[in-house]
Amino acid sequence: MEQQSQVIAETLGTGVHDLSMLSLFLRADIVVQLVMIALLVASLWCWAIIIEKLRRFRRLTAQADDFENEFWSGGNLDDLYESVSLEPTHPMALLFSSAMREWRRSTDKGVRRGGFAGLQTRINQVMRVTIDRELERLERYMGFLATVGSTAPFVGLFGTVWGIMNSFQSIAATKSTSLAVVAPGIAEALFATALGLVAAIPAVVAYNKFSNDLGRYATRLEGFANEFSAIMSRQLEDD
């Protein structure tokens, strides 16, 4: 037994059974290699989405803060509309511009008191459509994060099962269950599982975070729309 253990140790020490990640990938079966490549690409894409959305939500929050401060500063809404209408840079400014555009289009034609209810309805509808469209844009690639988070572990598990099957074939071919025969195949198999978890865990965490951020931002847009609708309603009554 001591001689066998020494032989195994020397064999592993020579680098014939190098267990580095690159070596595990190069020695893996073509199916396991494809699984590893797919998981690696999915992980890199997830991180690209995560970084982009982190920056975007941070930027949207800052832009919404600045716009609301300007909106509630008591300045003229027509002046604010002129400054943001040409190129709205964020959903809240676009929401405001869409409502003001409908307001101006209707008032320019001359709205009588009997048509105030219809104008209010149209403005609310315009804001609702704008909110839905902007939220749909913000939800882009969220489905990919959810898909990777839910399927990557199973894809990695498939690679693991395939790798273990190859290990059993190696055992059958060499008629040996020594560590030198079993370890490389098992390591390759577990490496596929590890890559699946590496891809899935950040995707799940990011999806949950961005879902919460999106929900809070949607609530903020709807709150602004309701407040702006109330302001316009009072303005219509005063006119």
C-alpha cells in the first residue's frame, strides 16, 4: 500500500494529472468542454448586464432627484418643458414632456369646460403609456439573468454527470480504481458544476436586486404622474 501511494503521489507530482482549471478544461470530453464554454460565456454576459444596469439605475436615481428638485422649486412649468422637451434624457423627464405635450396640443385648440374631463383622461393615458414603455426598456435583459440563474446549475450538473460517466469508462478501461485514474475525471466533472454555480449565483442575486430597484423606480414614476395629474386638474379647474 505504501508503494502504491508513493507511485500515485509521484504520478500526480509529475504533472501528468495536472488539476489546474486550464488542464481540466483541455482534458475534458468535447461535450463537457461545450458545457464549460457555454457557462463561461453566460457568466461573462451576466456580468456585463449587471455592470450596465448598476450604472443605469444609479444614473436614473440621480437624474430623477435633480428633476424633481427642479420641478418642485416653484419655477414655471412651461420653462421647464422647453428645457427638457427637445431631448428628454431619462424616463421622468419623458413622462413630464409627454403630459405637457398633450396639454399644449389640447389647450391650443381651445378646450371648453365640458372637455376638461376628456383632456384629463387623455393626459393620464399618455403618462400611463409612457411609464409602461420606459419600464419595458428598463426590464431589458432581466429575463436573461433569470434564465441563467435558474438553468445554469442544471447545465453544470449535466456536464458533471457526463464527466462522471467518462470516469467510469476510464475505470473500466484501466481496470483500476486508483486515485490517479479516478481523480482527473471527477475533477473535470465537478469543475462543470462549479462553473454552473459561478454563473447562476451572481445572476440570481442581480435579478433580485434589479427587480427591487425597478419596482421602486416604477412606484416613483407613478407617484410623480399622480402628483402631476393633480396639478393639471387644479389648473383646469382654475381656468
